[in-house]
Amino acid sequence: MRVAALLLALLAVPAPVAAGEEVVAGLSRSAISITANFDGSDLIVYGAVKRDAPAPSDSRLEVIVTVEGPSTPITVRRKSRAFGIWVNTASVEVDRAPSFYAVATTGPLDQILSQTEDLRRKISVPQMIRSVGAPQDIADSPAFTEALIRVREANGLYSLHEGTVNLAEDTLFRTDVDLPANLVEGDYRTRFILLRDRHVVAMTETAIYVRKVGLERWLYDLAQRQPAAYGVLALAIAALAGWAASTAFRLLRNG
Amino acid sequence: MQIYLPIAEVSVNAFMLFGIGGLVGVLSGLFGVGGGFLITPLLFFIGIPPTVAVATGANQVVASSVSGVLAHLKRRTVDMRMGVVLLVGGLIGSALGIWAFNLLSRLGQIDLAVQLSYVVFLGLIGLLMFQESLRAIARARKAGPHPSVKRHQHLWVHRLPFKMKFRASGLYISVIPPVLVGIAVGVLAAIMGVGGGFIMVPAMIYLLGMPTKVVIGTSLFQIIFVTGFTTFMHAWTNRSVDLMLALLLILGGVVGAQVGTRFGARLKAEQLRILLALLVLGVALKLGVDLLIEPRELYSISAAGRP
């Protein structure tokens, strides 16, 4: 309330263009563990706006929060009919595409963010993906990037949630980001962006560490780093299970 | 209960996996089939990446074959010598299959290759089984004398060089046909994640002329080592064996096989065989139709360098 009162008192004073606003951000958790029964996670993203001068009154403050998973090179393939069946016939390699990308905003994205700012900061989903290079030999490469976005949106990996950031008193904001069960491990870059008049006035970022833990971690590491040992382990378990089954069955029948 | 599979990197229902393992276990208990040819396509249907499904399917076959072969070793119904000859071919075939698998992966055609092989082989086997069980039912109705099976026919197979004595089978034949059979089965194991018993058993009876009593034990002996080698090679070159997935399938399979064996003793085999034939045909049809109709999404995404 005091902030509001302060605001009212200063209404008459013309506000400076750059109000010297800063974001102070927080996450409900800085690390997410993928355990054996992991089936997605809810992440609460919150923060506050720090000012050394009163907030400008002639423009609305807007907030965008983005969460971006680790980027990996991927191949997008297209099927077409050949010999009566559907076969992969064309492919585009995308150098870098985030495995996960969620955007949450205080309002409709096109109304709070200008095209040029989006182009520069790569905020919206299409900008984030288009920022990667596509090869020149395929004429309709935009179709592949659109397909990439479409498929990942359908899987809940890319998403835009307009109006889901709650901004209180132009100072405190908070939103929930749903992290799906099919999460890839790595560092998830989280950006907090403040906007006025469709321009970015402040931005800060932090990271969430998503890691497999326990048995999942151990199995994954073994499979990647010592594939031969992992293969032997897989065989040993299978042989043991087969032997145990036949022994148990024999005892059951005889006993 | 959802469970996160560390290699497949998807989260699936643990009871569903247990159920798939169990269902296939029941079938293997009932009919004495390995079940790899059903597990792998069922894993496709629930969204496990085909490479992981094939590699993990092979691992599951190892477990079910080990439990089967122990009983046969005790009864001395394994022709070790023939098993080793088949195995030599199997290892060559599996290595070839793994090489082809990795090549097709790089070309982005592995899903298609795996699906096509399933459509062809499941369709063929389903039809043969269907026909065979119809004939069996007709035979049971007539209740005539059992037709005598002719053995020791002198086929072209017997004129080949490199002859070898197989005492347990009572055969003196060239090693070339069994090695070729082994190679064919090894290729199938690597590309489809199956044991290949459904190809090897008829080939051993009709092509090599082995006596029926040693056929199952010997084929299981060969399958253990070929699927074992295949599992290892997939784990080594593709890192695509998911132990968590394999464990759930094996557990389900073990329980299911016990149930299946008990039921099998009580139920009529011919009618059940028709059901199995229809199930196999159904899976082949579903996979085939998926290839024929236009997919809802023409584009697919995969990690670069991986299928």
C-alpha cells in the first residue's frame, strides 16, 4: 500500500524515461531431481522490481518469464509417399534447438513486446527457434522449423502462456511453470524480463539445474561412459532373472 | 505409477510395462514362443523410441530363453554341436544386422526398416500359424491316424560339402545350411529385437531335418547367445538398452510365463493357437496400416546423429 501511496503522491512529477528498474528474481527450487518416479514438476518463479526512483506512471510495467532447456542439435525429417508407403524423404539439421522452452507473460505477447526487441532478445517461441541456422539446399526450410515448433508444442515442450504472470502493485510478480515428465537433463536458463512501452527495460537470468539422481543417474552414466560394462550388467541381470524364474518355478511345482 | 526410463528418457506407467511383460509372458508360457516379436511392437505403440525398443526387447529375450533352456539342458534335449554351429552363423548375422541398423539409423530410415520387417514377418508367421491351427482342428475332428513325418529325405541340402556329424540329432550334414540359418536369425535379432525362434524352429525341422525333441532346446541355446551378443552390441554402439525398462518387462514376463504354463495345461491348444495367430496378424495389420495411411504429422524430430 505504501508503494501505491508513494506513486499517487508523485503522480504530478514527470517520470524519467529510464526509471532505473531492476529485477530481483527467485525460483521455488534451484535444482530439480529426476528420480525413478519423476512425472513432471511445478516450478514457481517469482520476483520483485527494485527501483531507485519512483516508477514511471505514463507506461504500464509488463513482465515476461522464459524457461529454456538445454539446446542440442536435432534432425527434423519429413515423410512423403514412396511406393505406396510413407517414408522419410527430406531432412533438415537444426544446429541448436532448446529441448524445452516456456514463455509466461503478463499480457498478450504482441501487445507488450515489440518486433525488434523480440528479434534482438529472442523471446517468443518462433524467434527462439528461427535464431538457429537452416541449410540452404532445402527451399522450404521454414516449413521444417514450423513443424519443429508444432510437434514440440503438441508434446508440451514449447509453450506460450499469456497473462499467467501475476504482477502485484507493479512490484511483485509470480508465475507457475509446468515442467513435463519427459524432461531432458541439463541447465535450464530462466530469464526475467521487464518491459515498458513494448521495450525491455531490465533483464536478469538464473539457471535451474535438472539432474537425474540415484539409480537413474547411475544407470545413465554407466550406459554413456562405460557402455561395455553396462551391456554386461544388462546380460547378467537377464540371465539371473531367467535362472531365478526357472528355479522358483521348479520349487513351486515340486513343493 | 509413472516411472522415468533413464535411457528412453520418457516417463511411462510402470503397471503398463509390467502388463505388457506379463501378457507376453502368458503367451510364451502357453505356446513356448519367446515373445520378442510381440514385445517390441507393443513398445512402439506406447511411445518408446524404436531403437530402445529393439535393444531392450533383445535383452528381455535373453531372460526368457535362459529360463527355458535350463529345463531342456536337464532333459538333455539340446544338440550342443548343432547349437554351436548355428551360433557361429548367428554371431555373424547379428554383427551384420547391427552394422545395417546403425547405417539405417544415420540415414533416418531405421523406423521404417524395423516396421517393414515386422509387417512382413508377423504377417507371414500369423498366416502360417492360422492355416496350421485350422488344419490341426480339422485333423482333430477327423481323429484319423497320425500322419507319419518323413525324415532322412535326400534334399539338395545333403549334397553340400563340409559335412559334420551331429550325434544328438542323428544327422550327418554339411555345416553350410545351419550356418546360413544362423546368419538369417542373427540379422533378425539385431534389426527386430527378436530371438528368431519362429524362423529357426521350422527351418531346423524342415530344412535341416532335425528331430523335433531337440529343436526347441537347441534353438533356445542359440537364441540366448545371439540375443545376448545383440544386446551387448546395441548397448555398446548405440547406448540404447534401457535397464529399467528391461527389468519391468522381465519381471512381468516371469510372472506371466508361470500363469501361462498353468493355463496351457488346461486349455485347448488349437483354439488358443488361432487366437495367437489372430493377435500376431492384428499387430502386423496395425503396423502395416500405419505405413499406408497418411500420418497426421508428416514431420518428426530426432536428436542429430541418433535415429
